[in-house]
Amino acid sequence: MEDILQALNDIVRILDESQNPTWLLYLSALGPLILTAISVFIACQQHKQNQALQTQIADRDYKNILRQNTLAIYNDFFNGLRVVYQAVGNVAEVFSVPKALSKWALELQTAYEQMTASYNHAKLMLDDDKLVDVLRHTYDCFVELYDGFNSYCGSGEVYSVIGNAFNTISAKYGVKDEIALFLNPAAKEEYLKLCYTDIAKKIHDLMQAYIEAMDDDNFDAYFKKYVQLE
């Protein structure tokens, strides 16, 4: 604006001082004003273009962050599935060997913590009721498994079952340690049956429920649109 006012003042001054024909005076005086107007127009256009570019960059960055965070949530839920698959095929063995039980308990704990954080993150970050509902159902299945397992182990009942089963098999087959027990096929089979209690079977069913929740086609379908953000 100051440039335009200065140009107008220059026009008035030139008209007052000059003896040239009026049309020439106008033409000469309007030159700076026209150039100033052109400069202002170009500056405005550049400003609009810069704003549009900044908006485009911000939108792209937001989509990239959203994609990365959504993939992290997806991976945490599938890590839970990986942990469950480690035990679902040999539940009796997991619940019959204290070392295997402790190792799996640690992995289950880690998966639970990661999944809980991801689920809470999803509820805050995603404005998508359908996806959050799918996550809630899957998460609830995992929590039920986690609570059931911790209750069985925390009560000490599982260790009593293991001890009683070993004493029974040891007395019947004469095995003195875990290695000898598992090297004897008949003793091992009977021992695992004793360790596969009704509670262990229930936990096994909870593992299957989580696997089925993750196999739901909706789980992948609702995530796909975030992975494919452009």
C-alpha cells in the first residue's frame, strides 16, 4: 500500500511540474503505478501458492503419521496373535513344564502391554467407530485370555497340578526327572493328560477365540484404507 500511495504522489508531482502534453504526462506517471500493481498482484499470487503448498505438505505429513501409527497398532495386535500361536498347538506342554510356562507368561505379558497401549492410542487417534469396535472386540478376547491365564498361574494351582502329575507318573513309571519323563512316550502322554486340566482347556478355548477374532475379514478391511492413504 505504501508503494501505491508513493506512486500516486509522484503522479501529482509530475503533473504539477511538467510542461509536456497531458496524455504523455499521464502515460509517464501511470507507469510506476502499473508496475506497482503488477508487483502486488504477483506477490498475492505467490502468497496463495505458498499457502496451498504448505497445506499440501501438512496434509501429506499428517497422512504419513496416521499411516505409521495405524500400522503400529496393527502390528501390536498381530504380535499378540504370534504369541498365542506359540502355545495354542501344544497347550498341554506349556502347562506341564515350569520353564516353558514362565517364558510364555513373559511373552504374553509383553504382548498385553503393547496391545493395551495401542488400543488406547487407537481410541484417541482414530475417528472411525467401525475400526475401533473391531479392535475392542479383538482386544477384549485377548484380555479374557490374559486374565484367565494369570488367574491360573497366580493362584499357584498350575504348579500344584504339575507337581501332582509328576509324582503320579514318577511312581507309576519310575522316572526321576523331567528328561527321563519326556523320553518315555507312554509316561509323557499320560503326564500331559494330567496337566491338561479343565482350566487349561478353558484357556485353550480363549486362545482359539482370539485367533478367530483376528481372522475376521473386517479386521484387515478396516485397516486397509489407512495403509493405502495417498
